[in-house]
Amino acid sequence: MSLLSVRNLVIDYAKTRALDGADLELAQGETVGLVGESGSGKSTLGSAVGRLLPRSALRTEGEVVLAGEPVFDLPPGRLRHLRKRHLGFVFQDPIASLNPTMRVGAQLRLVLGRGGDVGFHLGRVRLDDARVTRAYPHQLSGGMAQRVAIAMAMATSPELLVADEPTAALDSQVREEVSDMVFSLAAEAGTSILWLSHDLPAVARRCDRVAVMYGGRVVENGPAREVLGNPVHPYTAALAGASPAAAAHGTRLEPVPGRPPVLTGPAPGCAFAPRCPFAVERCEHERPEPVRVRDQHVLCHRAEELADQRVPEVTA
Amino acid sequence: MKLDKLSVGGLGCLVVLVLFALGGLAGLGGDPDAIVGPRLQPPGPGWWLGTDNLGRSVLPRVMEGVGTTLLLSSIAVLLTAALSATFGIIAGYRGGYLNELVMRLVEVLYSFPAIVLAILVAAVLGPGQLAALASIVLVTIPLMTRLVRAAAVAVSQRDYVTSAVISGARLPRVLGRHVLPNVAGTIAVQGTYALSVGIAVEGGLSFLGFGVQPPQASLGVLIQQGGTYMIAAPWLILGPGVVLVVAILAINVVGDGLRDRLEPRETRSLT
């Protein structure tokens, strides 16, 4: 049975639709990279997992099941226990994820409860505990603060860690180190990871599976190597083609033309259709249903045809 | 914590005023109710600030008045701070109908001019110290609650609050350990402004006869009594008047310093 299951989730804000029927499955111990542009809905999906959406967000449809519990239909007490036992979050801005008015040690102790070993947990993220324990968050560097945040999130050995671009605000030097730390700690504790990012190749390198979001839906979802190496959905292919790391020296990077959509209601067809070089009339009017191509689940009317003719031609 | 020179000066003034009031309490200026000499005498030996219309020495009366006014305002402001912090934080954190309820109630209070509200309270409770206290609380509560709420709304969206919620913290801990300390600066700054408003409200209400009742002295009472003899005996109104101005000015200056210190404009970049 899967640890996390998001089914046809639709989240609306006052005038915009953040999620437009997103589906995601995550098995115990699995690491999944959730990739998408700003505004694709990945942060909303991440927050929805813990029912941490702002008050203005409205769940219009769908459900989120975490460890067998329907997250959106739980009474407050059960929700609190669910979060406490099963969830950890790491955020983008490391300094903002620590309370500026409390010393690091006191904050960690608050999470650990009585009898918690602050030194042990700081040691796990390789921080010299005596100095860090007494420090206030503003006295730490971004990398150190993020490691403290990771220690706090992993302190309870949660079953699922949601990491919302935890390395985006860090120096490139410490970026790798922090990512390594998260993945090794998670592997040790048997924690599943949902890693949100807009860096497809970086995510594909570390995660078992990759889910690509576009226009509030997961458009392609499959084993990391397959999604990056043999993308089926034209959007994934375009993303892979726009990555500087993957391009051979001397070749041009191909940008994805156009802008991501801002939805106000359900997309009438495929949200990518206006930017898609393969779009046919059907794509504009009919919402694609997930189809299975090779090992991937893809939301594309022409997935099977395109898979046969080797998609990287998108970039031509 | 460092304050700028002006604020340190203001703080110094306040300390002097408190010492002055404490000195009065210790009887350094003499008995505020004793008749010591002829009526309406200008300052001189035996009555360093002159005598009033009953022949009482003005100095001990001003000392008592400062004490009464400061004590009354301080208690009222502490009450305001406690109530505003509670309602502002809950409204800001929970939002929804609770927020609407608190904000609409506060706006009703806010729509009354301060002194009109104070007179209304005095009319209901009857003139006296309690009326002055309640008036100050009701006059200062709207602004502070609104600002605490605004600060709490911002703090509630911070990642560390979300982290605390995920880690299974109950509401009292989230509010007490994470939200309250981070809006404490706002409460402190607004507290100083509320204190100066409180002193002004007490002065106004007592001046009109609805606040502190003679023979007990407060700055408002003294100014009211002195006003009658402003031409014949200007020292009667000068002493308490100057003290009132100094107190309010000093408190506002300290408040400005605190605000600059505790609520710096956030220019820090993300990384």
C-alpha cells in the first residue's frame, strides 16, 4: 500500500486554480522528485499533503491519503497526531524556518520533548552542538540553519519528508552537501521523500521517481532515469531539452516557447496545448486521462504516438 | 539593547518622574492634604511651588498627582496589552469568523472619539479611578489589537510556525512560544504609545471631573483646579502642566526609539 496517495486533487484560491486534478502516489521508503515551473502547483501540492494550505485555499475536489488517513477529513486532534508521527517539512528559506526569538537548542528541545538529546540530533547533521545550541538563528549561516531545520524535521523520524526546494537559497558549495545529508538521513530512517524542485536533472539524479507538474496536474510520472532520458510528455521533453547540464557542448539550448498558464477554472483540455508543438485539435478541448507508456504515467492524448517516434525531436 | 540618545533622554525623564512620584509617596515634599500657609501664595520657602486656593503646598500635590496618573495609566496599559495580545494573536492566527468578530468589535470602539468614549464610560461606571482606568483601556485597546493582529497574521505565515504545527505542537504552544515572542516588539512599542494616550485620557477625564476625584490629586485634577486661578496664580497650573507635557513627550520619544530598534524595516535579502 502506498504511503501517500493524492487523487484528483483540485485546490482553488479566490480567483486562480492552483491544482487542477493532481494525482500522485508515493510508496514507503520511496524518494520522489516533484518538478515544475513556478506556479505549476508543486508547492500547493506539497502543502496539501500536510493540510497546511493558507486559509484562502479551498479544496474543491479530490483527496489526500497519508498513511491510510484522509488528511482533509480528519478532526483536529487526529490531524495533529498524523502530522506529528508521519510528517516532516523542510523549507526553502532556512533562516525563516527557525524562530528568531529562540536559541537553536531550545527550539530543538521543543520538538524533541523531554529527554530528547539535542547534541545527538545536531551531530547527525554534522553541527558542532555546543556553539550552535546557544546560537540564535540569525547567527547561523544559511547552510547551518538549513541543517538545523533538517535535524528538526528528521528528529521524529517521520515517514514522509516534504522538502520544498531546500537548497534553492543556499550557496552552490553547500547545496550538494545539504542534499546528501537529507537523502542519507532519510535512507537511514526509512523516510520517504517528496522533493519539490524546478531543477529536473538534479532531482532525477537523486530520486527514485520523478513527477513533472504542469498547470496544476502531474503530467508525467515515472522512474527518474526514464523521465529524464526518455521523456514521453512533450513538456518533459522540452524541460529536458532546456537544461544546460544535459546539452552537449556547442549545441543550442532550446527554451520552451510561451508562458505557463494561469488557470481560473478547470482547463478545458491539455494545459500545455498552446505551447505544444504536437498539439492537435483534440488537445484543446478534451482533458487528457493518464495513459501508461513504458514505465511512465503520462497525461497526453498523443503519448503513444510520440513515444514511438522518439520525443527529443520536440526541440527541433 | 541600544537606544538612540533622544530615547535615552526620554527614558531619563521618565525615571526622574517616577522617582519624583516615589519621593511624594515617601513624604519628601510634605503632606499633600495639609494646609501649610496662606492661600494662593507664589513659590517661596515652605511651599516651593506655591500654595493653592486652600493653602495647601503645591509640590507634594504634584508629586502625588504624577504618581496617581502614572500608576493608573500603567495598570490600564498592562491590561490593554494583555487583552490586545490575547485577542490580536488569536484573531490573527485563526482568522475566519473569530477574526471578523474581534475586528468589528474593535472598529466600533475605534469609531468613538477618545474623550467621548471616556465620558460614556464614566457615565456608566460613575466618576472615579475605576472609570478612568476602564476609559484608558477602552480607548487604547482598538489600535493595539489591530496592530498586534496585523503582526500576528504575518508571523503566522512564517515557516517556523508551520514547522511547529507539523511537529505536532498544540495551539497554546504555537501561540505562546512562536507567535507571541515575535509580536512582542509590536506590543512593547504600542504599549508606550498607549501609555501616553492613557496619561492624556486620564488628564482629560479628571479635568472634566469624571476621573480621579479630589482631594486625591492627579495631573488632570491639578490642572482643572489650577485653571480657575490661571491669572491670579499661574504656578498652580504650570507645575502639573509642565509635568504632563514632559511625561507624554518622554514616553513618545522612548516609543519612537523602541520602534526603530524592534521593528526595523526588513531589508535583509533572502540568503
